[in-house]
Amino acid sequence: MQRVLICVGCLIACFSTLVGQEAPHILVAKISLPDPAYIGMPIWMQVVSPTAYKIHYPSNTTPNDFYCNEVEVKQDGRVLRPLMGLPAGGRAGAACGWLGIADTAESKLPIHLQYLLTEPGTYMVRFTRREYGRTQPQPGIAEQSDWVPLHFRAAAAEAIEEWLTRVLAMVPSTPGRLLGDVLPSLLASRDPRVLRLMIDTSYDADSAVAEYAANSLEFFDPEQVRMQLLSILRERGPSNALGYLFGSRGGIVLPIAAKVVAASLLHLRSSVPAEVEASVHVLSVLRDPYFQLPQETVTQIADALQAEVDMIVFQRNDKAAWWVANFLGATRPPAGRALLWKLIEAGLASEQSLICVTWFHDPSDLPRLAGIANHYNPSDPHGYAHSSVVMHMQTEYETIARPYLRDILASSKQTWVRTAAAQGLLQMNDRAGWEFFIDVVRQRPFYRDEMVRWLGDVFPVIRDADDDAVITFLESKVATATAQN
């Protein structure tokens, strides 16, 4: 009986504690919607936050990704599933996303890009902003609106045509107006004229505008997209933004990949560097086995890209060189090393070309790689660029690179080149690497914290240790390390 009373007492105490706890306070946002809204026309939701927070749209170049801003829509009590896209390259930049372009949309979202509503009636809409910067699968709610009705009606065909004709006739050229108003509004329509505008805009000089327009092609009928794409590709060649689209969402061009290759080859030797870059980009993407090209077509691409190196050098086309360098490093053709060194000697895509040379694993390249990495560059005094080359020397050549890394550590005058060499030597259990890190912990140079964090990632046992414990750990490693011969 005494045990039962104790258990009951514990339950009462726990319940009292829970009752006394207040639920997390969620700020109330207010939203407004067009009244009425019309099928086939844009629906922008305006948000008034109780904080100074402002929504920035677009958060990236994927039109229907609202990042930590959620929009829910219900029809007859049933929550509809949104059509949300994710950026192919991941998210970066400002909290909740922002392209940092002036005059884009503030505190409003084009909800027609996540919900293709085709039936008239009354819907219910709610806005939620999630806490950003959290690691849990479902971040907490920062603010939320009440459910607000959206009255949705069919529009007369004449009204839609008048709106569409008016907007298409006055397309602005400024990136902010395009991304924050005109392009997302026009995507409420699947009209062939809008599709043509999006393809044309994928050639825009502003990369964010071009990539947004290219990513919007997923909203349209795939067959219509392919038909219009081929027509424009044959006329203009590919755009760089289309190259990124094909690389991340290849299904759009999978059935016409061979025809896209043929159109790109026609523009590969253009006198316009941007056309050359885009053609090289698209060809290097389409050679991937995913696109199921015949072997003779893959060979044709490889031959054409290798033959293009001289033209790229002649044009001083650094961007095209970057794509070619990656192609040569990934495929490692017999002439690949010589072509990469040709790019390096021309000063084109130098860092990436040097990295790609290491992928060939030819020891005869090591003296030259080490000499370049060890050369002091006054325009890059800390050696950011060449540090990545030093890292690849260790990962690609392993112990063969040991004497070169020792020499770099001993003689380089560039901080990040030396730290990269030390990291590589430490991972080889080389005494010089361990001793370098002991000196860093003791002398506390400006890069000390970054190096100690790196040590903690490699050796979790010292992740939260103080300096004395870290030094003791490092000294214990020196005793069993490989000394210089």
C-alpha cells in the first residue's frame, strides 16, 4: 500500500509540473489574400509579421521553394499537398534564404507555385514560419497565422488573355522585378508564350534570373518543353543555366539528349565565349550514363571537348576551362594530363586544373605540383587557392606525396598551404604533422581555433579538451609517429 501511495504521489507531482509549464509562445502573423482569386491567374499572399521579420522571395532560384516559410491550403477540410521544389545545389546564404537582389518581393509569397488550384470554391489558407538554423527534423514554429478563407472563382478567358497580353508586353529587364514579380506571376499560366519567355530568359546575363527561368520549365508540359527547347537550342546553342538544369533534373531532356548534343556541338566552336562555355557545360553533363547515349555519341563528345582546349586557351575562356578540366579529370583520357597542364600554363581554371591533375595519380606530376603549391602568390598571401591542391596531393597520392608535403610544411610562407600539408602529414602519422599541431596549440596563431576544431573532428576524444590535454594527446602520438628519413 505504501508503494502505491508513493507512485500516486509521484504521478501527481509530475502532472502538477506539466500543468504549470506554459506552452511555447507562438507569435501570430496576419495574412491577406486577393478577394476573389481567379483560376489561371497569380495568387500572392501578403504576410504581416508581429516582428521585424520580412519574407524574401525568391529564397533561391527554385520557384516553388519557400524554405522555412510554409503555406497550407485546405479544401473541404482536407489539407492539400503542396508541390514544393528543393534547390539542386543546397541552401546557403541568409536565414530562410535570400538572393540578395534589390527589389525582389518582400513579405509576400506566390502560393500558386505550390498549389495548382483548378476548382472554384472556398479554400482555407494558413501561413507558418519555422525556426531556421535548427538541426531537428521538424524545426519549431516561430510564428503562424489563423486560417483565412480564399474565395476562388473561374475567370473569363478574355480576362486571362488581357492580363497575359499586358504582362508579356511589359516584361522588365531588372533582376528584382523579374524575380520578385513578373516571372513568378506569369508562372500561374502554362501558356506556350510563357514557356517561350522562360526559355529565352534562361539566357539572361544575370545568373540568378537565368537559373530561375530554367528551373521553371518543370511547371510546363514536358513534351512542349522539349519541342521548344530543341528549336531554341539549334538557333542559339545552350545556356549555362540550362546546363545546370540538365545536370540536376535530367529527365526533362532525357528523351532528346542525343538531339541536344547535336545542337550543342554546332555551337562549340563559337566566337562568343559564353556560347562556348555553355556548350562545354552541357556536353560534359550529357555524357553521363544517365542519359543513355550511344557509345559513339559519348566518344564524339569526348573527342570534341579535348579538341576544344586550344580554342578555350585562345579565347582565354576561364569558365569553359573549368568545365573541361573537370571532364578531363573525371574521364582521364590518355591526352588528359597534357591538356590539363596546357590549361594550367595558360593560367585558366588553374586551381581546378591542378586538382584534376592529381586524379591521374601519376607520380611524375608531384614535383611540379609541389613547386606550384609552394610558390608564394602575393595576390593570395595566405594561399587559399593552393591549399586545396595540397590536400589532394595527400588524398590522391597518399604516402608517395610524403616528402613533398614535408618540404611544403618546412618552406611555404602561406598559412593555409602549410596547414593543409600538416593535416595531410598528420593523417599519415608523420612526426612533422604532429609537431606542427603542438606548436599551433602552444603558440596560438590566428588560425589556432580552426585547427583545434579540425583535430576535434578527427579525434573526438579531444573535442572538448583543454589545451594541456590536447598537447598531451599530440605528444603521445609523436612517440609512435614516422620520423623523416
